[in-house]
Amino acid sequence: MTAVLVIEDDDRIRLALLLALEEEGYTAYGAASAEEGLRRQRQDPADNVLVDLMLPGLDGFDCIRQLRRDDDVPIVVVSARDDTHDIVAALEAGADDYLVKPVAIKELSARLRALRRRGRAVVTSTAVQVFGDLEISADAGEVRRAGRPVAVTRTEFRLLCELAQHAGKVLSRQQLLQRVWGYDTGDERLVDVHVGRLRQKIEEDPGNPRYLVTLRGLGYKLQR
Amino acid sequence: MTAVLVIEDDDRIRLALLLALEEEGYTAYGAASAEEGLRRQRQDPADNVLVDLMLPGLDGFDCIRQLRRDDDVPIVVVSARDDTHDIVAALEAGADDYLVKPVAIKELSARLRALRRRGRAVVTSTAVQVFGDLEISADAGEVRRAGRPVAVTRTEFRLLCELAQHAGKVLSRQQLLQRVWGYDTGDERLVDVHVGRLRQKIEEDPGNPRYLVTLRGLGYKLQR
DNA sequence: GGTGGTATGACAGTTGTGTGACAAATCCGC
DNA sequence: GCGGATTTGTCACACAACTGTCATACCACC
């Protein structure tokens, strides 16, 4: 799952972008100022960042420079101004792409894809997550235990990824239902069943799990 | 010194671009057709390639795909059309950036700099990719299994190249439709059929593929 | 020992994938 | 241009894999 951070002060535009990105299959979250955006990116780095140039306080160019200083996440500028000078300045500041508002969401999506294909996100995002002798590769759609590939189904894979993404933290059945299945409501037993099946595949001793542990009354977590 | 190849059929525009690029400190040379451009790039690779979309004979999109197949040079599209669909298609075909004519030379220069800064030297730009006893020669447009040439059709070859380019990574049917066929929408079963045909040709046991594997619910990938 | 929460096996309905047949489109030698 | 060969895309069907539900057994904690 690719996470995108949208830094944009106009609430309406930010929300619209977030919705559209979600629709395209991204995990998207927003920040209303450069300061907030930088803080969020430091705490929980996204795979791509969208930045508006006109921001209150710290402006977009400074925001780009700071983001670029911290890591090399692909940065896409979204601006109302199509002045050549702005475009050049943004690219010089460290942006990777520049889009003029109003943004066609398909184009944005394609540009994010193109950026990722260039090999940037491979470095920054989830290449392979490792838990002891358990490896999860989101790109390859593959799980390995002790070096051996383990065949998991799509749902199991999603579940595992979701747990891995919040490694060490408990996720309630409700949260898992929401994030893996997209159900706002539903039978929580469903989660149990899939957790059980996943254990059969990834645990040495499914009855006494080492990775995918139950927290009675709380939910499940993937042990680091 | 950075060398730039300009593929553009209009003599006046090509000359103007070449002059402007020289002025900016680049070494620039031109080609009046996709075929000529591809030949020159193969003989004496430039550091960046500028491509016009409307070309006689082989068009810009095909030109981009071929360039991308051969190596990993940054490609900038320069086109008179600012249609979103064209932009998306060009990026999907493998372009790294897109500029609408008339081009502001300063912007072009900045974009070339930005592209270079991104550090492209990531992907294996080997002409021949090897997977076990399977060889894919992009240059020669040739596929071999256990040393023996395998006759694949153009579509099959493109599909195989696309998968090889992202070796080990899952590509969804949607992604393959877009990248191999250029369809933004369409019947995903089309991919299945061609994957099936490709398997008949490159796999020892098509029913139990070693290279071109299915990831149920996710897509296909070419196993390393 | 009782109670609420959790694990697990079986089952039927659903979905996803492989494949052969066929017609349209394209290529190619003449 | 022309006609045959090849390639391409569509469709339908069969089969295998997966999903969600349920019932039952199990366990931890009070």
C-alpha cells in the first residue's frame, strides 16, 4: 500500500485530493500547513508527498527543501500558478514533479506511478519487512519463513501486511475488519478464522504462535 | 558534459532546441525520426533524450518504449498537445517528464537537472536479462529457453519485457493492460490469455509455471 | 467450575484463473 | 492490391482456490 501525504491549506481541495487518492488505491492523509506536514512526515513517513506552493507560515519552497533534507521521498508540487519561474524554482528546491491546478486525478495517479517506477520508492518504502525468520515482501507479493516461500491467499496477505505495518501494536478485530476488508460492521469471528489460517502457514507451532499473537480481549499483533 | 539527444521531426524546432541546449552548456544533437533517434542512442548513448510525440513512421510512444527497453536513460517528452490523456500515456510508456510546446528553455534546463539529480543508475540496464535458463534479449527482440530461440509474437514480447523489467515484482492485470497495451480501461482477461500463450512457449510445464507465475488476486510476476 | 473469549474443522457459495474455439485484424510475400 | 498465414482479442466453460459462516471444542481468567 502506498501512502501519500497531502500538504495543502485549503480544506476543500485537501479533502478532495485525499478522497480521490483513496479512490485510486492509495492511503492518503493530509496536513494543513508546512509545519504540520513536516512533523507528520518525520513521525510516519509517507511514500509520496504532495505540496501546495502557497502555504501560510513556512511556504512551499521551504517545505520542499526541508523534506528533501530529511529524506529523499518523491515530492510532487501542486500549484495554481503555472508560471515557468515557479516551476523551475520548485524543481530546483528539490521537487520531482509539478502539476497545475485543477489537477486531473488520473494524471496525478500516473505521475505518482511514474515517480515510483523510477526507483525512488523502492528505497524509501516497504521493500521487505523482516520479523525474525519471517519476511514479507509487498512488492513481490510474497511471504517467506526461514527462507522458504509460503503460499498465502490475498486476504491473508493483506491481513499480514496490515499487521506488519503496525508491527508490535495491537490491532482490534474491528480495526482489522475495517482496514483489511473495508467493512464498517460485520462479524469479528471472520478475523479469527483468517488469523488462524495464516498461523497454520507462517507459524512453526500454530498452537503456540511466535509472531502472530493474540491479546485476549484486545485483538492481534505481529511480534517484532 | 551532459549530452542530450533531441528527437523531433520539425527542422526549425529541432534546431532551436539544439541551439538553446548548447547555450545552456549541454552537448546536443538531433534526430529527425524515431528510427534515427533509436539508432543514434544505441550507437552513442546520450545522458538525456527529448522526444516529440508526433513523429513520422514509428510514433513517439513506441519510441519511448523502445528507448526504455534498451536502457534507463531519462526521457523528456516535448509535445504540442497538453491533453491529459497524452501526458498519462507518455508517462506510462516510460517517459520521465512531459513539457508542452512552446518550451521555455530555462524550464527544460531545470527539468533536465532535476531528472539527473534523481540518480537513475538503479535499474539493470543489461541488454540481455537472464532468468534461470530463460534469456530475454531486448536488443535483438529475442527470447531463448535452454539456449534455443523461442518464437514469441510482438505482444507476448512486450508483455515479457514488462514483466522482466519488474522482475520479482507483482504486476496487476490493470498495470499490464496500461503498460503493454496502453489501455486505461479494458477487459483484464485479455492479459490472462496472453500470459497463457506466453507460458505455452517459455515454460517447460505450462500448467506448473516456473517463471511466469500467477499470484491469485494480485496479478502476475516473473520469478527471478 | 462457570463464563466469555478464542481456535479450528467442515461446508457451500463465490470468485479467480486456465484454456480451447472462433472471428476480426494484421502481416507478409508475391 | 491480393490471398493465405499469423496474430490478436472475445467469449464461454470448467475447474480449482478462496471466502465467509457455522458449529463445536478449547482455553484463560475470574
